[in-house]
Amino acid sequence: MAKARRLLAQSLRAVDVVIEILDARIPASSRNPLIEELAGHRPVLVVLNKFDLADPGLTARWVEFFRAAGREAAGVDSVTGRGMGQVLEGVKKLYAPLADRQAALGRRPRPPRCMVAGIPNVGKSLFINRLAGRRAAKAEDRPGVTRGRQWVVLREGLELLDTPGILWPKIDTPQAAFHLAVTGAIKEEVFDVVELAGRFLGWLAQNHPETLGARYALEPKTLAGVPPEELLALLGEKRGFIGRGGAVDLVKAARHLLKEFREGKLGRLTLEEPPAAPVKLNRPKEGFLGPGGET
């Protein structure tokens, strides 16, 4: 991660606009404070990726939250391409002041150079491939696939710089860690999958009992107050994950639950709501012209 931070800082010298990719299911937890810090006064476009897996109403509220905080924002489904037009328009809008200043100085306008950044497994490579209309970046549904930086030239007159997913050195709260683990940003090797799935089941039972009941043939009214491990055992029993001696294989049940959530089989769920009052984020300085901060 220290190496990725250095790479990110070096890459920023060559770009005009930062495209920050967030997971639409956990917009707050998937934000990386280092991106905000290192971007400085360069304009940032916030992209809420995996829109197809998130609650559409909450995604709309998150988009409004970021816009109220001074950021361009858009919800995107990188699988179907829905929302990509808003991304292109957002980049053009953010780059327009720089292009105008270059023209005023007698410089020939060039395509905007954008850096795509975000934490692991938010779908950066799939986003780039969809925007490029071809397989331009390596994409897999697991963290840590992109290892180095690579430029991707688009027909739309954009140049994109892909970077490795970076996670901040310290996760501030257990809640953020929970959200990152549930959505797959943190590798399974570093947490207890049974404990994680049990906690997630508790959240589902409290916030979406009908969804949980319908998916696993459980009575929603009976889910309240049931200990997480018992809920997981019920799920495992319904799915036939029975081990030796007739006991439910809780590990298999846990992995099955998380896989179904990550694939959207539990419906469109968002784990976080936007704060009531937005915090003003950094805005570009009036004299900022582009890469390197030259004026």
C-alpha cells in the first residue's frame, strides 16, 4: 500500500481530473482519504460504481450528497454501461475551465487526462473497459488485480490512467471494516468468515427481513432477536450445507451468503445512508491549469 501511495502521488502530476470510483453499496466506507488528500485542488469526479447492486433511491441521495459537497458525481453500472454518459459529461465539465485557460494563453487544447483511482475491488478495471468499449484493463472480481499503472486512450477524446487499488493504512472504525469485508474489498484470509456472515445476517434480519425470508424460505416475523449463528445455521440447513454428523457447515453457509449478496441475488442493497449535512470538499483553485499545477 505504501508503494501504491507513491505511485498515486507520481501519477497525479500527469493528470487533469481524478475519477474516484466508489462502491455504491458503501460510498462512505469505500472512500479513500488518501485520494482526497493527494488530489489536492485537482477536480474530482465521484463515480458510484456497481449501481445495479445498490438501492437506487439511496444511490440518488448519495449523488446529491456529493454534489452538495462540491463534487461532480454519477451513478454507474459498468456491466451494462448505464451512467457512462454522465461520466463523460462530468469530465468535460470539470476540464472546461482548464481548456479555456489554455486557449486564453494561446495553447492548443488537448484531450483531458484522467486518473481512475479507488480502493481494491470497487470495479475500476471493469469501469475502464466499459468506458473504453473494449478490454483495455485487466478485470476480476477480487482485490489486488491491477498491479501497475497503465494509460488507456478512448475514442471519446479522453486519456485514462488506471492505478492499483489502494486502501488506507488504518481502517478507522469496525463498521467500515465490516462493510469492506462484506463487499469483498478485504481478502477473506484476514477475517472470520462465519462471524462476518453472522453479523451481516443480523443486519439483514433487522433492515430487510422480507428479503431474507423470501430468499431462504424463512418467516420474516421469526427472525428478530435470533442470534446470528443460529440464523446462519438456519440458512445452511435450508441450502443443504450439512457436514459430518448432521451438523450444518457454517463456513459453507457463510461463503454462500456473501457470494449471493455480492452477486446481487439478495436484491439491490445499500449498507450506508448519506450524512444529513454534507461536508464541503476541496475545490480547484482559480489559478490551477493542469498537470504539475503549473499556472
